[in-house]
Amino acid sequence: MRGLLGLCQAVGGGRAGALLAGAARRAMAGFCAEERGRPGSQDFRVFFKNGAGHYISPFHDIPLRVGTEKDSGIPTKKARSNDDEIATEEPLNPIKQDMKHGKPRYVANVFPHKGYIWNYGALPQTWEDPHHKDKDTGCCGDNDPIDVCEIGSKVLSRGEVVPVKILGVLALIDQGETDWKLIAINANDPEADKFHDIDDVQKFKPGYLEATVHWLRFYKVPEGKPENKFAFSGEFKNKAFALEVIKSAHECWKVLLMKKCDGGAINCTNAQVCDSPFRCTQEEARSLVESVSPAAPSKESSGEEQAWHFLGK
């Protein structure tokens, strides 16, 4: 997974977007994104603010669950755009442009898909522990928040935070690491009431799940990497299974934020997590943000790859 909070992607086609699970539905509008640096450049960052105008970490400070209803299946999701990623190793974890060899990195267009085929984001306050071997997949986590593939009708904006209904999950094995891909729909989507579990995706959006497996299997092949593998032979697990995956990742995140495990290079700086030894003051948070260059007036980079890749499979 390449990012987390404020799931959105940098530039170009597709339906990338970040999804953070949590926060009451009415509070979603309270979060806003602030861009700094030139879009598409190595210096580009997107920071987040809460409804009070205070800087926060989208990874750690946006609540996982919406409201107080237990197991409502409605967490918050952050949207990413084409090729942004969550800077998990930087203070306050802003979104940044994904780079490779000093140049902007964009997802390949693997025929018949153009860019991403869903809004792509992540759930806040979750962490796939790289030291914990999953009992179902037999592989450790990928050291990121849980990714979300949101299948609603609206194309989300970079850094948008929306509540989602969890429908199921797919267990991607990426270079030997567990990289769960949650399937969800924006809770405010006009058709959200029709979707309750993974079977509803097959019923109301036939072909979408098969396309998701195909996309995830081959999207790194144009970079010279092998095909991705899946646990459970590529079978999607249902909502109940997905909620257990989220619960486990949330518990791992809580241990991380309380400094009770080795987080490695993960930056746990936060502004709102009570009792966390990594909590900073709002003055410190503002200073961190202001150390980054302000937004530049120049146009966003248009360097997204426009080639098609025909893999013959």
C-alpha cells in the first residue's frame, strides 16, 4: 500500500481517493486539507485540519468509527488521488507525491483499465504490523494503514474524508507482505442503502470484483515486478470477516501510539490522541507545517504516464 491518510492521488485519470474510517457523518465536513508546495513535485504536501482549524495527523487523529453505534460498519476513509501517498514516516503524516528515482510515480494503465478503478484510500487509526504474522495469510503486515477501495459513484477529491460502509475484504500478498484491500461504499452514496455485504457488490455491480482482482494482480508488472498473489485463492471475504481485520489493525495501531511496540520509522506525532507519548501541542504542529514551503501558484505536473500496457493475460 502506498499511503494512508487523506487517501487521494496526485494527478491524472482513474478514481483514486483516500478514505478514512471513523468520525461522525455530520463531522466529515469539519476536516479540510491544506496544500503546500507545487503539486506533482517532490516538495508537495497536503496537511489536514479539524473543524477548529487545528492541524492534525490524518493517520492518527481522525477517528476510525462513525458515531457510537457498535459494529455499524461505517468507518471513515480518506481519499487519495492518482499517485499520492501518505507520508507515514513524516510528522503529522501529510499526503505526498509518490516518487521513483526522483521523478513522480504514477500507476500504470494496464489494459483495459485507465488508472485506478475505484476511489483509493485508507482507514485512519489502523496499522498493519510488520512484526505480526497474520493467522489467515501466514504473512506479516505491510507497515501501513489498511487500504480501502471505495466503489461509489462519486469521484472523490484529494484528501477528502468520507464515512464508508464496509462490505468485504481481499487479502493481497504483496512481495510476501499482507496488504488487505477493504471493499467499501461511501455511506452518503445514493445507492449505499442497497449494499450490506460483499455479495451485494456482485449483485448490483457485476464484474467489479473480478476487475478488482485483475487490477491488483497486474498493476506492478509494467514496473518489472512479479504478479501479486492472494490468500484464499483470491476469494473476497464478507463484511463480518472484514470487520475483524479492521478490529485487529486498530488494536495494533493503539499499541503503536502508546509506544508499546517497535514502530520502526513510522512517525506517531499526533495532536489529539489522549495519553499518547507522541502527542504534540498545536503550536508544535503549526511549526511543523510552516517549515514546509507554502503552496506554489504554478500548475500541477502533467507527467502522468499515458501509455497502455497490454500484458496478454
